[in-house]
Amino acid sequence: MARKGLIMDWGGVMTTSLFASFAAFDRASGLADGTVKQAFRTDPEARAALDDLECGRATVAQFEERFAAVLGLDTGDGLALRLFSGVGPDDAMLDAVEAFRAAGVRTGLLSNSWADESYDRGRFATLFDVLVISGEEGMRKPDPRIYELAVERMGLAAQELVFVDDIGGNLKVPRAMGIHTVLHVDAATTLAELQDVLGVQLPAAA
């Protein structure tokens, strides 16, 4: 039976790769390859700084100061902007989600991000029925509560939903809830699976 609702992550799914942008930051800052990615994965202070930012407990400036210290940089001024400067929209994913929604699929955004991040929200009205942004909710993936909130706002049973994320660790909880999960690697692979599980054939241009 086709699923009726689709929940999307934002960065790295609806956009180009976050990790490619982090790698570009490493090079521009004279850091060893993989420094930023590894810090977010394994450094307790880096992870705590990101958690506080994405749960609305810290400002961007506070995060920048803490993360600059982790990286051994002299200043954190503008660090967040530079970290994500290489990220752009993935038009294939954006167009596809709009097409799924136009075909009757209920759509939602579930994103770990700070509340004042400059998303391009101009397109949100055509993309999503539901928004769940961690910095506005005070909790972040993979906290089970944020998935439960997303399911509640979607107004569908977990077994009727699909969730797409580019980080495998963010898929364990929703999978246990009965949500069909998709690990995003590239648009072509993800969209092929989504068409199958949602029972919606995308226009060729999407």
C-alpha cells in the first residue's frame, strides 16, 4: 500500500552536500581534510555547541566562538556563514517534492537547524504542509520527541509516512516507529524509491 505522507530533511537532502561545503571550508581555512566533519562527529565540545545552537539554547555568535576554539581558529566571526557557503538548492529534489505535494501527498520538513537561519522560505508554501525546525522546538534529531511531533503535525499514522535524511543515525528512531526511511545519497536514487513507496510517478522533468 502506498504511503500518504512524506517528511524531508533539508540540508544535504533538499540542498547540495553539507559535507562538500565543510570540506571547502577546511581547505579555505588551512585545516586538514575532514577536520570539520570529524569534529561534528566525535568532538564532545563541537557536538555540544551544535546541539545548543540547533535546540535554540545558544546564539549563532556563541556557537561560532565555541566551534572556532575547537578548530583552533583565531576568530569565529562569520564562521557559520562560511561553513555553509558552499551549500545550494538541489533543484531536482525541490521540484520533486512540489510534484509529490501537487499529486496529493502530504509533505513536511523536519530539520535540525537554528531558528533564525536564513532558509529561503519563499518556496516553503509550495513545498510543505508542515514545518518542524529544531531551533523552534527546543529539541533535535535523533530525539524521539521531535519525530513524534512531526507525526502529530502530519496528521497521519507513522505507518503512512516516509522520512528522508542524509544521516543514517537520524533514521533509526523513525524506522522503529514504523515510518519508511530513505537514506539520501543522490536525487536520482532517492526519487526512484519515493515514487515507488508513494505510488506517484513524477513528471519526466522532475
